[in-house]
Amino acid sequence: MARLVRDGMRAGYLLAACFLVGVLFNYFRGEGIPLVATGDYQVFVPCPETESEAGKVSLDEVGPDDSISFPKDATLVDARSEEGYAGGHIPGAVNLPYDELDGVDAEAVTELAARVRVGRVIVYCDGWEEEEDPAARYDHPPSEYLADELKSAGIERVTSLTGGLGEYVKRGGALEVGGE
Amino acid sequence: MPRIPEYQYHSAWRQPGAAFRGPTMLDKATKYVLPPLDLLARFYLGGIFIYAAWGKILDPYSFALSIATYQMLPTHVINLMAMVLPWLELVTGILLVVGTLTRPAVLLVNGMMVVFIYAIWSAVSRGLDLGSCGCFASEEAAAEISMGTVWRDVWWLLIGIFILLVRERSRWGLTRLWEWNQERKWRAKAAEDG
């Protein structure tokens, strides 16, 4: 027992020495961290993987260049924020905002899935390409993530629009302004 | 320094006051089996701790973030822990490998293992998706956190307890080397004095 107490005390000295070395080393090194964190750590957890992956579709496949006409049975889904949607969207599109952190409203997804069980769904967003916007928060356009979510929710024929709204406007597509 | 007779090293196994009738099988096992096993265990556990410490010392911010991800400590303690813990791991790891101050070092190692096991178990039971446990800096060694991680740490704790228990009877290491040298000097001096 006496030996254990002696070893325990030595362990305490070791702990104190390491404490001193650690703090001093951090103080004298170039890229040390502050002794006390100034703000909360932004703890990110990986997003859950979607079960299935939706395909992509380009405007060429949807309709001819000069007249952009989406199939009649297609439901267009705008993955942008409510403000973006109100600022201008493809006529007839419904808004289902997709956020990187919050994901998508599960109830709205279920509702949409029930509504378009057999129909086709085309999801679009602003439509940037990775090389155009390296600082973008997403690895892929949000429409692709939302399309994956919808596919996982049971909608069979769901695709993401390549180029998104940017490409649509570039080709002279008409926009509808205002909320739902 | 008087030389300790061979049998006294192993007398812990015998009943107090029992007559000494030569080394038993247990004495022989203690003498020939435990020291290499202890050495192996020390190299294994010490190596793991040195390896784990290195990446954390190089990148304290990432380690602080790993600690924060567990959501167990108040923010103002996290940085201090990220500064001190890697050095504690490094020093105890080195002490285990070289075999000096082994018992204090292994006491600290076991204490750390208990804390790690509780932290990982708590994260797993809370369903925190941490990705990796933050035990090692390198991507290859960063195993995804699960109950398997807890059992791995329990295994390392058992090795630590083994080292703590056998250390009395297995003295291979720097301390023993130093003692052996002292003994050699003492014997040489005794021979000179006649």
C-alpha cells in the first residue's frame, strides 16, 4: 500500500511536469492555441448518407433549346431558400428549401412523395458548377442532395436539373416572381 | 549496497515463515516468463501512446476539436486538455518503453484509459456520430467510433493492469540496468577490500 501511495505521488509529479511542458511548449511554438478557447467550438457531425442516389437531367433532354418545356406530368421542385424562390422561380415549381445543416423538412418531403407517387420530379437550384464556385458550402449543388433525399423517400422518378436556374435563365426561360 | 539473494526476489509467492526449499515451478515461471511478457506489453502499450501523442502535439487545434466533439467538457477546459494530454501520453509512453518510473507511468496510463473508455462509451450510448474517436491523428488509424473502440480500450487497460501487477517481479528496463551496474560496482569494491 505504501508503495502504491509512493508511486501515486510520483505519478502526480509526472502529471504536473507534463502540464508545465504542455503549456510552455504551446506558448513558445508558433501556431499554438489559446489557453482558454475564446468561443464555442463549431462541432460538425457528418450528414447521414441518403439511401439511394437520384439521376441528373439536362435542359437538352427536357426540351428543345428554343422552347423550354417541361413534361406535363413533371413536378418541378425549387431547392433554394424561400427568399430565392420568391425572387424568381420556374413557373409551376414548388419550393422545398434544402439547407446543408438542417437538411430538408421531412414532413414536406413525405407530403410531396404522397402527391407525386407516379409522376416525375425535377429538382433544381441556382445551378453552379464546382469549378465556378470553389468557396461553395456544398460539394454538389443542393438540388442533387435534395433529389437524393426525395429518392430515398420513395419517389421513383426524381432527377436533378444540371445547370439549374442559371442555365434556364441563360436559355431565355421565363420566371415567375412571388411566393407560393 | 547488499546483494539480494536470488530467492528473495520471488518470495512473495510463498507463505510467510515457510522454509525455503529451493525455487518452485511458480518461481521459475515468474523469473523466466513474466519479464519478457512484461517487456512485450510495455513496448506495445508504450508504442501506442507515443504514436497517439505525436500527431496531437503537432496539431493541437484538431485534437481540441476532437475533445469538443464529445460534448463532455466545458469549453474553457478543452484547450488546456489538448495541450497537456498529448505530452502526458508521450512521456508515459517513453517511460513504459525504457522501463524507468514504470509504475507511476502505468498508473497514469491506466487512469487515462479509464477516462477514454468512459468518454467513448458515453459518446456511443448517446448516439453521437463522431466519425473517429480522435485517439490517433492519422486517418488510417482513426477507427470509426463504436463499442468495438470501447473494447479495444478495455484490452489496453487490461494490459496496463498486467504491467502494474507484474512490475514487482519483472524488472527488465533502465532502472534495473542502473541497479545492476551499482551492484557490479559494489561487488568489485567488496572484492578489492577483500
